[in-house]
Amino acid sequence: MYCDWLGRRAALTPEKIALLDRVDGRRDAISYRAWDEQVNRTARWLVEALGVRKGDRVAVLARNSVAYLDLLFACGKIGAILQTLNWRLTPVELEAILREAPPSLLFHGAATRASAEALQGLGLRWRSIEAVDLERRPFDPTPIEADVKAEDPWVICYTGGSTGAPKGAVLTHGSVLANAVNTVAGWGLSGEDVAILNAPLFHVGGLNVLTTPLVLAGGTSIVCEAFDAGQVFELIAREGVTAFFGVPTMFLALLQHPGWAGSDLSRVKLVISGGAPCPEAILQEFWGRGVALKTGYGLTEAGPNNFGMPPARVKEKPGSVGYPLFLVETRVMAGDREASAEEVGELWIRGPHVFGGYWGRPEETAKTVVDGWLRTGDLVRRDSDGCYWIVGRAKDLIISGGENVYPAEIEGVLAEHPAVAEAAVIGVPDAKWGEVGRALVVLRPGAGIEGETLLAFCRERLARFKVPKDVCFLAALPRTAAGKIDKPALRREHGAP
């Protein structure tokens, strides 16, 4: 029941276009019937030629491609586990992950061959992902019968590592399905939707924000190797794109691209920003073009989709992530009690979309999932209308003179200044207040501004205790392998008094 998504979808809408392949200049259109057949061949090849069995891990260290998606759904059909590896990691970092969870087989791409070769000391079997199409051709396109249950693992997807080494979050067949149901029902996806897939498939955002939900809905994904602003505008113009997921840096790049001014965005109905708070200045730019850009909230351990916002209310509550989706239960906890309206607390989540635990880390799992509730570590507030707002990470909280200061709020204000491209705020020790904020700022190209001018800008918009004590200008902000701002690295480098 749970394993053969493509078989079900191909039976219902066989001729509907499932994928548009736009990797390496291709322009292939693949129907659900054709995709199901090629994935069946892939599954038989894995089992009959490569000896993959239910429960085996199949690792992929490669950039986005149709073959990557074929392996995802082939593993689903046979009950194997896709182990997604971040190609931005060094061989040393990859080795630590693979020693913890050795795969039966490792697929690498042309661009990641050197990293795969550097891992040969682990004794792994590895193959080129580019060879998938050729090697599976002789195999039967009929499905393999498999006994796969909702609780069986489908994907090991690694967390961003912003608070330590990446952990392997186990996404089960049931949790991926529940996330897709939540998304289709809550965001209004349908078989008419066309989405750009250029977020990396090693990340839960690439896998599950729109890709798997669109299979459930019978829509179309445009497969791109990576994000390219020019390509986004081309696809919007040529392919009737209706949905797009990205992170704030991607939306900033779109605004700064020459194609922004003349692009017809009238068909784009669903645009979600995730991974980090999206500055209101970016939201306003999209709203001005008639695009209801929304702030989303998710995490690897919960699907990742958890909230939705009606398009008509996006401007009414800028920056809010909206209301819980259909199968999502939430709590806002202030210590051992539930927080009242407008009070900040930690977000707890429960539902069938929540992950099955961290691979090989039962103690970490027990700390994170308590009595069925996922303790996210994210601070939120819920307004009197039941709408949720993300305040920041609990570990980012700055306590200055007894007052709670949330860096995300200050970062949002800094991002409103026209000279600022990006900003991060960290806490540094202070003899008087215990801790104060320090703003780390990247300026837009050609912009120049004094730190005191930025602080004065903050004083006009923030209570005095929230205003950072000083500003440091950087050429770039360090990022984790998942592309998030690396706060621990900033604290190590710039956290001294």
C-alpha cells in the first residue's frame, strides 16, 4: 500500500507529465506511465543485478537528476532505504556519516567522483549515477511485489548540523505520505501544478516540500541540477510554473537578476520561503508583483511541512507561518506548561508526519521525541487568532539584563535597510548586562554605511535592550553544509567581548 506511489499515480493519470528534465540542457518530458516503468526497471536492476534487499541502504552523493528521483522511488518500491548525502561535505565529514550507517551501495555523480574515490577505504561498493539509465534497460518494467509497511524507513535525510554533527533523520513511508497529504490538502496543490525542483535532493526541502506531494497530487516537477536565477525566469516564461520553493538567499538573487523586472509572474500562485526567516523587504517586493510569497516553517524531523497561510491573509500577517496543517498537532511550551497567547515558548509537534527517530542514536531520539511530541528547539508565539510566528532557535536566545532578546527579530530589522544584503546576530559576554548582541553584516554590492548608522536604524524600530552593542562587517556569512547561516562558527570567530 505504502511503497508504490508511482504505480498508483500511473494507473490514475498515465499520460500526465510527471517530470520535465532540464539537467545538462535536456528538454525531456516524462509521463507518469513512462516514469513508473523506468523506476520498475531500476528496482529490478537493484534487486536482481546488485543484490539490494529490503532494509538495505542505498546512498546517493550527487546533484539533482531524474536518476536521483528514480532511485528514491525504486527504493520505495522494494523497501530499501535511500541515504541522501550532502555533496558539499568534505570526505572527512562524509566518512563519519558513512561509518555510522554504512550503505550497501553508493551512487556518485560525475562532479562527486573524487569524493567517492576518497571514501574507498571504507570498502564501499559504488557506481556512477549517470550509468543508471544504461544498466537498467534490459530489466523487466513490471513491478516487484514487496511487503512494505508504514513504519518502514524510506529515507535517511541528514539534519543541517547547525548545532553539531549532522544526524540521520529516518523518514518512514508513513511519515512521507502524511507530509504529502498535509501539503496537498493544506496548500491546495493539484494535478495542474508545475513546480521547479532546484533545491538539493539531499535536503528534505528538495525531497518533500513540493516533490513528493506533487506525485500524490499528480502534478509536474521540473528537475534542475541546481538553483540558477536566469533559469528560473526562463522556466516561468516557458513552462507555466505555478509553484516554487526556495530559501531567502534564492529570492534575493531573483530580485537582483535582470529578469525580475520583465518577468510575467501571473501564473505563479504558490511561493514558499523556508530554511531561515525571510526579510519583510523581500516579501514586499514579491507582493508588489502580485505574488503571495509566504514564510514557511519546517524541519527534517517533521516532514518538513507543518503550517499553511491563506493567500488573502499573507499581507495581513507578514512573516507569520500561518496555521497548523490537517494532521499536525502543536503545542507552545513555556517550561512545563503551555504558553498563553502571544507568549514565547518552544514549539512541540505531533502527528503521523513526524520522523521515525535518528539512525543509530536512540538517546538523541529520546531527548527529541517525548511522549510522542517532537521538541523542535524552535521558539514561537501564537497570536490570539491561532496564527504562529517563528521567533528563533532556543539555543540562539540572548539574555541581556534579564530580558530575552531574539536574534531573528533583530536580523529582520537589519535586513530592511537597503544597504544590507544579509545579517546575523550573536550574543557576546558583557560585564554589565551579562550578554549583549553583536550584528554581523554583509553589505549589498557597492553599498557603504557606518556601523553607528545601522544601530541608529535599529533604535528607531526596536526597544533599546534589543539593539546590538556593535556591528562587524563581513564579506560573507559562513554557512553549514545545508546552506544555513553557521551560528556556531560566527560565535567561535566573533563571540569574544
